[in-house]
Amino acid sequence: MCTLEKTGNIFYLTLAGDDEHRLNPTLIATLRSTLAQVKSQSVKGSVLITKADGRFFSNGFDLKYAQAGGSEKAAADRLMNMVDLLKPVVADFMSLPIPTIAAVTGHAAAAGLLLAMSHDYITMRSDKGVLYMSELDIGMTLPDYFMAMIRSKIGSAGARRDLVLKTAKIRGEEAVRLGMVDSAHGTAEETVDAAVRLAEELGKKRWDGKVYAEMRKSLFPELSGLLGLKDVAVLPSHL
């Protein structure tokens, strides 16, 4: 499950509960409805911080849910359905008219890592937790929009190789060095505090939300194209 709170102009989306925050149809639907709520309530100066309770930010798709389909085909169908359902969530993040920050205080693996990377900024805990794209280890190719996200957000070819083809488990300080996250911090509380400071700094800019969303989409054209997001020109209201 997830919860939404608002303090000042900062929205806090929390993956709640002391579990692995596995992405299944129920949680994915809740994320979409929560993001719609954020979008409808946002104003100039609003910022979203996504965080999680417990040891995990998110450990990816809910494979137990997939396996409960009762057969190999049913399990595969359930897994591919989750792949399809998550895609609009990524599109929602990419078109949200406010800055977004993921405070990664635990493990972010596979689709859980993709969820974190869907944000504009990432703060990460350095003492515990890793970034891990596990698909090669479990024998699954990465969906096209996963690969587009990795190519769009990780500039180093070596870092992309290690993440995808070496299935490296990357800790906070290394993730900063590789350009995968913006900062690393000693504890979960410090990680969230850093996200709040960044949110306060960004909120002071009071950017036009439509312009911000369009600039974000234009910054990542391959990813936006795969997500079905089209550029829309926005001009100043007063020239």
C-alpha cells in the first residue's frame, strides 16, 4: 500500500509497511491514483518526495503473485501484465508538473529501481541498501521502456554495462560516483532530510508546472516516445 501526506508544498508519497513493497496490480493501481491526486492538487512550488518504510524501497514486481497463477503460462501472463501496468506509472511520473525526488532508504531492485529512476532526483542511503537490476540473474530480458530509462538516465556506458550485464549491486557512494543518484547519506533519516532540503530549494523556484513537465519530456525523447508522451509547446502568458 502507499500513503500520501502534504506538509506545506511538499507531497510525501510513502510505500507503507515493513515488507518488500513488491509491485503488483493493486499497488500499481494505488500508485497511479495517488499520482493523479498529486497532479490535481499541485501548485507552483509543489514538490513530490517518494519514500518507503522498512528495508526496501521496492524489490520489484511481485513474483509470488505471478507464480500464484497456477501454471507457467499463467505466471508469465501475470508478469507481462505487471510490465504493461507499470508503464503508465512511469509515464505519470514523466509528465507530472512538479519536481520529483526519490528518497531511497533501502534496496531498490528491478522494477523497484525503475520506479526510483522515474524521479528527477534520487537521494540514497549509503550504509544499507543497493541498486540492482536483477533481470539477467532471473533469466528475463528487460522491457523496452526499462532499457530506455537506463540509457536516458545513466550517462556512463560502463555503469550501464555493470548494472545490466554484470547485475552489479551498487551501494550509495558508488552510485553517486557513477551518476546514478545525486547524493548518499549515512542513515535513512538523513536520506529523507536531504530530500526535504532539496525539495525546499526546488520549491522556491515556483516554476510553471506545464513548462516543467514539457521540458522533462523533451530531455528524454527516446523514453518519452516509448511511453507515448508527445511534446507540447508552452509559451509565456505575458510576452
